Amino acid sequence: MINTENKKIILFDGVCNLCNSSVTFVIKRDAKDVFRFAALQEEPGQKLINQYGIDINKTDSIILIENNKAFTKSTAALRIARHLGGAYPLLYGFMIIPVFIRNWVYDYVAKNRYKWYGKKESCMIPTPELKSKFL
């Protein structure tokens, strides 16, 4: 069992170029060092998927684990934005939009992410400087 109480954990599709770019984006704006990351395809990600009973057939792109709860799709993305530097926390205001509308947009992008942004052969390998941010 992985302890998720101290940090917010972002699980992401490690072979997706959009997802990897999103991780880099979050790292650059995580001034308070609240996030840790794990690819869905790697062992720590798999353990968390099992620990939280996440169905990756329904969500296979980004998952946020915060306060021992798993959040998916648009809810995960907006909760992540809330903790970033700059004006990004303002995006959390989109939570007032009904989840079925937010997730429709999210699912459309997620469904087309490989076609639009491409795919890697293997998961991202963090640089030595960033290794501490990954489980």
C-alpha cells in the first residue's frame, strides 16, 4: 500500500505525449511541491490503481489522488489547477459546470490525444533533477 496522505499524486498515461507535456507543465508550476507523479503503466501507478479500485477502462489518461480519494477526468484536471501557481487556480471555477458537460469535453480530447499529439514507445524517464517527484 502506498501512503498518499502527504502529497497529491497524479497518475498519467506514460506513453501519451499530451499527458507527458501536462506533467511537465504541472511540475513547472508546482511552487509548493504538492504533487508526485506515477505513470499508469508503471508499478507504483498499478499499485495505486488497485489500491483505489480505479477502472482504467473508464479512465486511462489522468487521475488525481488527493486526501485518500481518487478523482478522474475533468474533476482531476480542475483540482490540479487549483494548486498551481499564477492564475491557474481560477480554472477551478469551471467546477460549477455540470460534470457530464465537463467530462464530455475531457473525453473528446482524451479519445483523440494519440492522434493529435502522438504516442511514445515507452514511459517518460524523469531527469535526475526530477526523479524525486516520481513514485
